[in-house]
Amino acid sequence: MLPIERSRELQADSATLILQVEAGLFWFQGHFQTLPILPGVAQLDWVMHYGVSLLAPGKQFAAIENIKFQQPVLPDSLLQLRLDWDAEKSRLSFRYSLLSHDGEPSASIGKITLC
């Protein structure tokens, strides 16, 4: 289940998307009942969905080089997803930033190898 895409900017090897993470998304069910947060696996799923469809058609997941979860993503958050594709290294880099009145802190950042 994908978030609502509010905007999209594409360049040759990069994409920037603004995503609305609605509270009703499947990913929030049971994770966790008292304080729902978007699971890391959902964030990776979206990186793969948008990264492959927009920047690296035909590629598949090979490995996680690194990933760091820095801030929880709560229901009804507005996120910026920045994707950068390095074809020479078959590397997809990503950064999720929380868009709010308090600046744009990173929610997560990482690099994924595709094949």
C-alpha cells in the first residue's frame, strides 16, 4: 500500500517526491497500538517501488549497503523522499525527510544495491 503522492520532480538520475502518509495505511496496523509508527520495511518498500519505476527500470533488490532510521514517521506525516541512482555502482541512495513547521529532519537515510 503506497502513500498519496503530492508532487514529483524528476531529473536524469534523481527523483524527489512529496508523500502524504495517511493514518489508514495498512502498515500502521499493529505497529504499534499505543503509538503507531511507519515500519522500516514500508519505507524500504516505497524506496524500491519509486526507485525502480522512476530511475532503474528492470532492476531488482540485491542488498542493503546501509540504513539508518533517525526519526519515527507517524500517521498523517508529510514526507519528502529523495532518490539518487548511481548506475555505475548499481546503487540507489535515499533520504526521507519529515516536512513540518520545525524544519526538515531526516527520518531515514540509506543505500541499496540493485542488480
